Amino acid sequence: MTSCSRVSWIALLWLALLLNACAQTRDVVLPSRGDLPSASYPPRNGALDARESQMARTAWQYFENNYQPATGMVNAVDGYPSTTMWDTASYLGGLVAARELGIVDKRGFDERISTLLKTLNSMELFRGQMPNKAYNTVTAQKVNYANQPGEIGFSALDVGRLLIWLKIIEERYPEHGNAIDRFLLRWDFSRAIDACGMLYGATLGPDKQVQYVQEGRLGYQDYGASGYQLWGFSTCMASRPEPYALVPIYCVDVPYDSRDPRELSQHNYVVSESYVLDGLELGWARATDRAAGTRPVVQRDTWMANFARRIYQAQENRFLATGILTARSEHQVDGDPYFVYDTVYTDGFAWNTITEKGAYVPQYAAISTKAAVGMWALWNSAYTDRLAEAIWGQYVPGKGYYEGVLENGKGPIKVFTANNNGIILEALMFKVEGRLLRFNEAAPQMGNRQPSLWERTLTNPFDADNAARNRPRMIARGASSCRAGTGAFGVASCSLSCSDCPTCQDDAPFILPAYSQCH
Amino acid sequence: MPRRRPLYLAGLLAVSLSVLLSSGCGVIARAVVNGYESVSAGALTNPGRIGPLTDTEQIWAKAAWRYVVNNTQPATGLVNSVDRYPATTLWQIGDYLGALVAARELGLIDRIEFDHRLAKLLGFVSRMPLLDGDVPNKVYNTQSGVMVNYSNQPGAVGASAIDVGRLLVWLKITGQRYPEYAEYLDKVVLRLNVCGLVGVDGMLYGSRADGGHFAHYREGRLGNEQYASAGFNMWGVPVAGAAASPVQTVYVDGVSVYVDARDPRTSGAPNPVLSEPYLLLGMEFGWHDRALGNPPQPAGVPGVREQAQAVYLAQAARWRNEKVITARTDHQLGQPPYFLYDSIFANGYAWNTLGEDGKSYPALALVSTRAAFGMWVLWHTTYTSDLMRAIEALYDPERGWYEGRYEASGAYEETATLSTNAMVLESLLYKTHGRLAASEQRAGYFDARLSDRFAPAGRCLPANGAPSSESPQ
């Protein structure tokens, strides 16, 4: 970093003189010269080779082992009968990939999906609102963190990821659409999203009082909000990159959420996973971009693509500068503290590895397997070849892939999870098919598409639950009571233009910051 | 008695560029109006507000000196570090020397009082008890002169190379400006065994009492480390110091600011970016790497001038962007936790107000009087004019200048300290005389003593009195 400043200082001086000789001194942000190297790395595309097929089968083995036939759920961690909606979405990702890659046949796929949707349509929700944060995978009961019957709130981000995968499945396999819509129609969104499109989670205070708190930071928040958008919600506040700030890391200005983790209870971690998932599943496109959603390619000009490129480049540059292979994400560890945020940046420091409580635990820094495979799929480069070599062999036959490989040379993290193995399968499917969410344009109905049960319900003006449960406001195409743009799903979504939010504009321009001040 | 430096064309160009950059055209216009007086005070070669004191500024100087008068202890000749609190550190003895020189040159005291005070202080420093290895303790009681701990109870807590560095700077500057005392000032340095504070690696080491012995540790972070290193370098003790410190860049309000890259999570030592060391480096050394004894910077490493400029620009940018009047440095306060690193950036966060316990105290951030004075005199801009208007009333003519004004409320922090009042005097001295340290050195007792090969003065001191040269044997 230090080697970069002299030139910019000289330039700064001259710019200051030229622009502003008589005014106060001020800083001048220099325009970036050119793009990051990673801008020229294309995604990987093509059939799987023998080794990649083997990887897919190994990762799928996790889901065979941890499948609970009574509920259709899968354990989030090997052998421990508990799961979350995030991990359930990762399972759905793994299942769809296994189907598309020919590991699971149609009958096996339908049986698994149907059993799971039956459970989702009958399990209890948190306070009758949204899915609880955790469920017992054997009994489908709401549980607390100790997997004892109880309830602990709901997570906006877990729900957001689940919404993305339910949409992917509904578009790819419309035969399961009804059951999916029935599940969502059970939900009450009134505490989960507000008029400005901010996402909220629920937590239980010490006195068992429910608190609804804004949830999500840059990266995960925008990814989770995409799930809501796909079902017609306006998520203006959650989908904007602001508030963000930049930190220079190995000559890349890396964006992070500037809400202060010292004052607020959430860390502002920057990790690969949120950007990798957004790339694999949504191609870094805006969720409402229906044209992008019909093509297999990834977007390059959205802010999400731009930020993802920076997060990738900072990690490659760290390897070039230090020799440490880097693919950072949150991950499990073997034993206490069980879970760490292993980051590119968080809470003030680059390459910070912290526990949920914020303790610094650098000994758990690792090459995260899911991050490495995701980066391998999205950026075809010599660096990701090297990353892949580091993790191809990190599995146990018949069990699945390890969570990661410790940076300190002390070997693999011998933990197997649904999230890790599910994302590995997603990445392999991405190599074959490109962007995972593909809007179904096949049905020759109105607007090229048959409206779903969800959309029919939302546009039914006599359904009192639409308002009571804070479902997206939609009207049938052609009605004129609301100045709506063309909706994405064959109906007009008017939640944007009719929203009561004065403080956020979905289409306000966002000026991309320079990649770095040191070239 | 300021010395004129020859004006080299390149130097003139660089300086006037920096004047233009840091001050805008306003200073040029004013310099023309003030004409001869400013030029004679060094306006061509020194950035900032250069010129004779106005009547108001004379009152400011008197108030600051009043602190010193109130807090001088007749028994030792020392000055309390905090109003009516009888303890001091070596850093603050350096502050006092600076205040004393300023008071003399600003006409607040006559030659007789200057001599009385300096003689008293020299007498103390030549007698004061030292730790093993003849290095000074961090804290002394100003009434009894004994070594004390942080509670001002008799005891030894260890040595601080950073504090001694500030004293070394002012021992040298005082000798340069008043050669008649140079011999006695030199003897202080020979007595203190400054070598005990420099490791074999040429870095500054402090020590702390740890059971029955003293544990040594690398002391100082970017800023203070450079400042203290300059003090050692002035006496020919080659300290790599900040030149060897790893630097990283962070953005603070859109300005690239340079931070010590040593990790506070693993070292336990915070890495705050504070105004004070950069202001002292500016007023005393003009941010000249050569005057600081720094080796040439490797390409791409920001020099001290660049770092100081960033510290100023970031604070001005906060005023511009967030409309918060900002002048940050470490400060005292009259309530727990009593001392804060009120920083531009520290431990991962911009505008972190960091306690020694590592916690943030954002409600206790101050507009620091001494940071404001230093910025006001070194950068002649509308921002520093606004800044001065915010703090120009923060004194009691009977007590001296207060520590600052709370960002949160505008209320005063009425604690008065030696460091703040000395900085007020030093700033006003800079205004009238420009850069305080001379770049040429005149050989004196110190050099004569060092050239005596049969009575070696100390392993780290230069062998032939040639600053920074390698010993041939």
C-alpha cells in the first residue's frame, strides 16, 4: 500500500494547484486508471471433467447422509439434527444442482422436494409470522440454539436466501410452484419489511419480549433483499449500497458497511460468500432485471459486480503480496467457538477473524472451501486454479468436503456442513449452466407467462390477508389506480411508485467509486 | 535569535508551492500587506501564519505563561504537568523548556528570570534520581523530586524513550538559541545515558516495572516515534525509529491518512494518529527529513510532511463534510478515564476516542486547544481561522488555557495542563520566529567530550562527534 502514495501525492498537488489554487486545500479523489485485473477473468463455463464430477458426487454424499426422511430436512452440521432456513436453502441449492448434474433422478428429486414442502407447509412459524431461526430436522419443531423445543426469532437474511431458492425452483420446476406459493402465503411480512424496504429480523430479549431489529450489512443485506424483490417486494433501503465506506487493502479499495459495529450489535464483515452467492445465483444482476434473468451470463456493470470484483481482487493480491492462499468466508470450526467470521475486513481490520462476540481468533483463519470453489467458478484465473488445487482433495469419501483448510498450516477443519457442500454443488452447476436463477419464459400465456398462485392471490382485491400480512402490493396488468411500471411477473408491481417511503429512491443513481488511489 | 537559512532556488520553489497548497492565495496577499515584518519573521521559508503577535495574541501568551508561573515548584524548579498536581514526566520537562524559551523570546520574562528558571531546572536534572542503567523514571514528584508511580507515590515504573526524546529536542534547541547554556545542557544528555533507551537494532525501547525487574518493549508508534527519534538524532544517536515503521494507508473522510501498521490486537499498544507530534515536527523541524535526521525515504513511503498534511486535511475534511469542528490529539480530562487518545484514526476506526483500556469514549472527544493552536499557526486557512474562533476564549487569565471544548456539547474541559499551555507558547513563538530548530550544528562540549577516545561516553553515541557517522573502529 505504501508504494502507491507518492505518485498520487504529486498528482494531488498538481490537481489541487490547477483546480483550486485560491480556495482551501482539499482532497481530490483521483479517477481509477483502468479496471482491476479480475475484470478480465471470465466465469468458468463448460461440462464438468472427471475430477469436478467426482467433487459433485462427494459433496452430494453429505446430503445423502444427513437427510431426514420424516421431514425432508437436512442437518445443517453433520450428524446434528438441527437446521436453519439459510442451510435449508443451501440444501435446496445442492439438490437442484444434483438434479441438473444427473446425480439425482426426477423421482428422487420430486420425493425430496415434496416431503420438504409438506413440512414447510405444516411446521409452526415464529409467532405465526415467519419461519423460526432454527428447526429440529427430525421432528420439524421450532427449537432454540440448543435444539430444544422453543422459539428464538427469525432472520431476515436466512429468509432472504430461502426466498431466492424457492424462486429458482418455482421457475425451473413450475410443477412445485403451488406448494411453494402456499408456504409463502402462510407468512406474515408485517414485521419483516417496512415501507422503505428495510429488512428486519426478530430476536427475543432476556424478558422474552420480541424485538424487531434491522438486519444485514453490505453484501448479505443486498443479497437477502434480492430474495424479497424476486417475490415482488420493494427493498429500496436494503438494496442500496449505502451506507458504505472504503478501505484500501493491497491496492484495492474494498467497500464495507460503515454502520459502526462498536455502537450496534452487528459486525460489518466483508467476506466472499455473499458476493459469490449473488454471482452464482443472480449473476450480480438486479433481481428485478428480467432480461438478465433469462440469460446464463453474469453482469459486469452493476455495483454488485463491481464490489464482488474488488473482494476477489483483494484476496488474489494478498496471495501475490504474502504467498498466503486466501479465500475468506464465515465458517464453522472444530470445537469452541464453533463459528467464526473469517473476513477480508471487519470491525476496523483487514483479514480480521472474529467470533460472534468480536474476539480476535486469527488461529482459525482458513481457506474456506465454499469460497474457494465459488471464486473458482466465477473467475477463471491462474489464482483460482491454485485455490482449487488446494481444496480438491479436502474431503472424506462418503462424508463430503471439509469446511476449509487452516491458513496456519494446521490442516483441514474437519467439520462437514450443508452450507459448504451445498454451495460447492451450486458452483459446479454454475459452471455447466451459468446463472442459476433462470426465469421461465416457456409458458405461452399472458405476458408470456402464466401468473402463479402467489401472483393471483396478491392481485385479488378481496383478499384481506394481502394488506394484513404486508404482502407486496400488486394489481392486475391494465388497471390504472397506481402509476406502476411494468411488473416483472406478468402483473404490475406498484409497490415502488406507491410506496410511502420519502427517503429512498430505488432508481437513484449510484456512482461507482474508483478502484484504488494507487496505480 | 532566529537564524536565517540560505535560500536555495529549489527550496524556495518547494516552500512557496507548499505555502500555496496549504494556505491558498490569502496568505500571500496578507504577507504582502504585512510586508517586511512577516518576511523578517520567516514567512518565505516557513508555512503558516508568520508575523508579529497581535495584542490579542499577547494576551493569549500571557495566559499560557500564567499556568507556568502558578505551577512552578520552588523546591525543584519543576512545573506541574496538570494544574496543582505535583508530578511531571520527562516529556513535560521538555514542554517546560519550550515554554521558557518562548516566554523569553516573546518578552514575557526578562533575561534574569530566564536564567534563574533555567539554572534551577538544570540543577534538578543534574541531581534527579535515575533508574538502574542511569535512565530516568517516567514520572517525578515536582515538590520532592523523587521518582514516583502513576499515583504520585514514591516508586519506579520504568523509562520512556518517547518522553526523553522530547526533552532531547528542547535541550538541543535551547542550546542552539542560547549558546551560553549549551555546555550545561550537553552535560544533561551525557548524564542521562540515552543509550539505555536505544536497542541494538537502533529502535527506541521503553521499560516497565515487572515484579523485581524491568521489562523492555519497543516504544512509540508512527508520529510520536518519529518525533522522539528526531530528538535522539539531533544528538547524533542514530535511531532508525519511524523510518523502519511499517505504514499503512486508510481513508478518513476521503483523505488518505498514514497509520502505523503494527497490529494493536496482538501488540496491545494502540496505534493512534494524533495531531500533536506532527504539529511539533512542523513547528520545530519544518517537517524537513534532513533536519529530522531521517535517512532518505524509500520511493513511495510517505514522508513526514505528507503524513502531517494528511492529518490536517482529514480534520478539515471532517469540518467540511460532517460540520464537526475538529482538532484532535491526546488529552487529559477531569473525570475517568482521565486520559484519552482522541485520534484521527486508531485501532481500526476513524475519529476513535480511545482510552488506555482499549474502549471508545466518543462522548468525551474534545476540540483540543493545543491541536487547534498548532494547526492554526501551521496552516493559514479559513478552516484554522474558524477553529481558532471556536477555542480562542478557552482560558482563564489567572489559570491558563483549558484542555479543550467537548465536541458533544461545546462545554469546556477545564483541566489545565502544561503540555497545552506550552504548545500555546510554542505556537506563538513559531508565529514570530518560524522554525524553531536550527539545521546547522555548532560543535560544543558534547562533541569535545565524545571525541575523547579514552573516556567513551556511551556505546550508542557517535565516536567522533560526527552526527550519524559510523565508527571506524
